[in-house]
Amino acid sequence: MATNETLKNQVTTKQKNEVANGKKPMTINDYIDQMAPAMAQALPKHMSVERMTRMATTVIRTTPQLKEADVSSLLGAVMQSAQLGLEPGPMGHCYFLPFKNNKKGTTDVTFIIGYRGMIDLARRSGHIQSIYAHDVYENDEFEYELGLHSNLKHKPAEEDRGQFKGAYAVAHFKDGGYQFEYMPKSEIDKRRARSKAGNSQYSPWATDYAEMAKKTVIRHMWKYLPVSVEMQQAVEHDEGTGKNIKDITPEDEAYVDIPEIVGDVPAEGEKEGE
């Protein structure tokens, strides 16, 4: 296994050697193709490596800022999506967010799990009968009560629902139990503010606020769900964190390990990237 810094050095050295030898530098698509065997081993059985590589390259092609990103950082995000079996793209399972790393003078990539991705990961535990989340607005009929006899009641307004008020998540377990959590907008915004992805113009917070609000509540509820240790650890990858399971993104730079890139440069006439 190689750390991001090691992988970055490998990529840089290979690119310099290619230029020195008069070979065409490898594209990000070439690197993804080389990672395909490792991705195939990491993917869950219900997903194919062909679909994962196609989704990843489509996201990169349609997001110009990702093309300018540090290669090792971008490849790390692609491998994270493969390890978790979450598809990047319009379905909202996960996102690749480019951001400026002013300390290093580079564009790095943060891996973000989406609302639907959190739902998918929770369902894989086999112990959850159903799990869902809803946003709450000022004109909705909404009540919740904690304590020995907890209760939650929500009746959305039929017409003008007013301003966003908060979000809640509910999980029903196969053994008959359940868990629910509610979080007001003020608390959701605190978590958004402490995330380095929260204020980016490319972040799903900017385009899908309600979806990210629901994901935030599910993530807060995550530690109470009957999921495996592996699934608990999967949440560590969210927003690039790879050290501790937290409800917020830490300030320090942290990435999970990703496989080394091995193999020769594609020969003349073989598949070239976009």
C-alpha cells in the first residue's frame, strides 16, 4: 500500500520519465485503467469495475476543476468510491469535490458520501428493515419528544411549506426496534461550517442543501445503528477523513491509503484517455 505522498512521487517520477523518453504522458483515464484490477478486488459483488470506471471518468470529464487536480488525490477519491461501492455522479451516492490547497499550492480532491450513499451503506448491514430521512419546514405539523416514551410526528404542509427548519432520520430494525434523530437547521449549519467542503461552490451543499442536511442527520445517528465495524469505519472516509469517526471534518489533512499504481504505459494504439 502507498500513502498519497508516495503515490504522488510515483506519478511525478513516471511522468518525468515518459517525457524524457519521448513518450506521451499518461492521462488520468490511463491511470484509472491501470487501477482497474485493484478496484475490481475492492468493489462489492453487485457492482462491476466497468461501470465504476465509466462513472468516475464521466464525472472527471464533466468537471474541469478535477482535470487540474493533483493526480494522486483524485485517484484516492476514485479508489475510496470503489472500496465503498458508491457510484460518483448525479445519483448522489458520493461526490468528488475539488478544493484549493493553499499550503501546497495544488488542487486536491475531497471524497464526500451523499445522502443516498449513507442510506445504501446502512442497508447493507442486513439488520435494518428500513431507513429514511425527511426535511422539515416551518409550516409543517411537526412534533418530537425524547425520553422514556419517545415520539415523532410529521405532517408536511400541502402548499407553502415555508422556510427550511431542520431534518430528521428514522431507522427501523429487523428485531422490531427503531432509532430516530432530529437536528434543527442551526445545528446542521454548524456542522456545515466546520466542514472544508461546506462553502465550496462545487460542493453538494451548494446544489443539494436538503439532501446534505438529511445526510448529516443520518451520519449523526450512525453510531446508534446496528452496522458492522467495517461499515462504521467506512464513514471515516467521508470528506477525506481517514483517522477517526467524527460528525465533522477535522482541520488537518488526512487521506486513506490507496494502492500503488503499477504496470507499463499503454502502447501506441491502445486506449487513450479523454
